[in-house]
Amino acid sequence: MIKAIIFDLGGVIACEDWDSYGETVWQKMAEFLEISHDQLGVLFHKFYRDEGLRLGRGSETEFFSELADISPNEISENDVKDFFYSLFYAKDEMVLFVKKLSLKYPLYMISNDVAQWFDYKIEKFGIKKYFRHLFCSGNIGYAKPDPRIYEYALSKIPEAPIECVFVDNIERNLPPMKELGVKTILFSGVEKLKEELEKLGIKP
């Protein structure tokens, strides 16, 4: 019997992952800076992946400073940061669903994110109160699909792995959880998620 639900944040409850070049927030950021998607992508991946922002390394300040430098606009590092942060949004229907689920089930979150960005989103969206524990790669030092981030989270979650279901929108993030005994759902929309959870006996 499923007793607890573990959610991803980006792409499930909040704005899509920044890997998705067609995402609205990515488009708006490129337009604001008047640079191409490719230019934005090179810098984002340099800092987020290569220099390890998502693992608690690297410098958020340098990331925004370099974005400001490559923009033809007269723009400050703080202006870039403020605009970037303003683009984070939650999916209202998912927030409402999570709120209802939290009244009956323990909820947890495992997210690949920069610690500062993650903390800001959680506060902005007002969702911290719905979760028992929040696990962010930027605080832990491991990122999905590295099995170590799942092992770490599961060691802190009182429910047994077999009593949990994990919801993520990226397919490659699911197999390590399956291997640990956790049921998984590939997220493709709130209505489909409700159907999949109902099959497991979960209804808000």
C-alpha cells in the first residue's frame, strides 16, 4: 500500500526545467537579454552543470554577471538576477492538488536545482507547508538520476521505499527509484497523474 508521495518540482509543480529550449521562461530570458537561445544555453550549462551550481558549487553571482556582460543592453548583474527570478511560476492546478493530497498523505520533494533558486521558488509558491521534507541537489551535492540523491532522501523518509511513489517529468530520473523499490510515475499532466495515483489507491 502506498503511504507517501515524492514529487519533483520543476516540470511537475513549477515551471519546466531549463533544459527545455522551447520553454516560455527560457524564451523570455533570451529576449530580455537580446541574446540567442544558444548563447543563453552555453552559459546556463557552463554554470549549472559544468561548474556545478546544481550541486552547490560554482557562483550564482558570476552566472548573472556573465549574462549581463554578453547582453548588448546596458544592464546590471542585479537586473538580470531580478528578471530571472521573476520568471519562476507555479502550476496552479498542481499546487491545489498537492495541497489536497497533503491533508491525507505525507509528501516529499526531490529536486535538481540551485539552492538559492529552489529556496526562492518554495517561498514564492507558498508550498513548503505541504511537504514533510524538501531535498534539493544544490544542498545535497548529488543530482538526479545519481542513485545517491535518492538513497539520501529515502534514508530521511520514515516510510519504506515500497510504501512510496515518485513523480517526475523526466524519464531518466525514474529507473534508479524503481531499483530502490519505489513505484514511479512519469508526469505528463495533472489529470493523467490523478488517474495514475488512483490506480495505486491514492485519492485526495
